[in-house]
Amino acid sequence: LQGTLLFNAFITAWTAALLWLTALRLGYGDRTGLALGLLFGLSTIAWPYAKQFFGEPLSALSLLLTFSGMLAWRQNGRWPWLLVAGIGAATAVATVTAHAVLIAVLGGWWLVDWFVRGRKFGLPRLLLGLGAFVAPLIVAGLLLMAYNFARFGNPFDTGYHFDSGEGFSNPILGGLWGLLFSPYRSVFLHTPLFLASLVGFIPFLRRHRSEGSVILLLSAVLILMYSAWWMWWGGFAWGPRFLVPLTPLWVLVLAPVVALLAAGDWRLRVGRQ
């Protein structure tokens, strides 16, 4: 049991390292990437969940891996990066089936971005990358159906009792209030750093319009989806458990602000005053 509880500690550490590398891929320096990784691990709800055996830390890592792999493909067009993204997507779906919606959002963003950028890489390279991305998802889907059949006798039975109310049956406004503003599960109460993310998102969106747009869309989809879930609070957990997968992305949007502070510009301005 104690060994099992160490699992998410390693997962969270790997997520922090991947967040660092993602910041580098967006053009920021090592100090900014290091600061973001430390902020993620020490100043968000990722910390308490690193000591528990919920699936959300693995979802956070896999979602960030999908996002980062797609960023890398956009820069060099090499299909192995989309294979990496596909592995992240497959892990996300295998961990939480509902996260297939988020993977669909990321896949749509990747295709639209390729088209908007003037089809920087040709159609053959796009199709090769698409095959590399989809292959792990197909494998994960087949394994999930085999698991469901072995456990429940039906490949499409996930174990939830939707006929008993375990579904998206909660009034969505009540869930929104609970996840965002309530003293019980507010994400901003349990991670005050995200108040800075709200402010930092503006310069991030100006500098990275495409990436900022998909982060905003992912956030809206996940929050609305779990606001409607019958147990939006996530059961016996600390804070808004279902929002943990968004945590590294919400720290990433602080990159422009952290880069400014890391460069020491704020000290220069204070000195002049």
C-alpha cells in the first residue's frame, strides 16, 4: 500500500519536468521553465494529490504530454512527436474515459492550426502524423473494451450506474459555483496561484494566441463537463479533484510573467521609482 502511494509522487515530478520542457519549446529560458515546474509542484493542488492514488495526476501528465507532443510536431513535422502525443492521449482516455472529449479538442486544434498556418507541412506528412497519433488510441480502446468485457461482461460497460443517477445529471450552474467559487471546493481557494493565472493569461494569449485559445477551450470544456457530473465535488478528496488535469496548463500561462520576473526587469523598474 505504501509503495502504491508513491506512484503519483513520480508522476507529479515527471509532469513538472515536462512543464519545464514545454516552456522551453514555447521559447522561454531554463529559469522560467524551472520556476514553472516548481510552482506546479509546490504551489498547486498537484502537491496533495501527489500523495494519493487518484487518477487525476496521471491525467494531468498525459494531457500535457499530448499538448507538448503536438507543439513539437508543429515545429519540425516529425511523426514520432505525434506518436508521443498519441501515447499521451491514449493514457488520458485509459485513465478517465470522459477525457476523450479533451483529446478530441486537442486533435481538432492540431488540424485547424495546421490549416491556418498555411499547411506548413504537406498532406503526406500530415497523414503520417495522424496515423502515428491515432494508433495508440486504437490500441488503448481495444484494451479498454477487453477489460470491460472481462470485468462487466460488456465491452461498452464502464462500471458506472447511469440508470441509478451516476451521470451528467447535476444542475450545471450549481456545479460551476461549487468548482469555481464555493468555500467547499473552489479551485481558487485551494490554489490561490490560479488568481495570478487569470491575470497572466492575457499576456500569454497575446504572445501565444493559438496555444492560449486551446487552453481556454480545454478549461471551459472540462469545467462545464464536471459541473454537470452528479458528484461534481469528486468524492472524498482535497479540493476540486476533477480540475487537477488542467493544473499544469494553468501554470504554463504564467510563463510570460515569470519570464519577466526571472529577467529582473521588475527590480529595475522598482529601482527607478
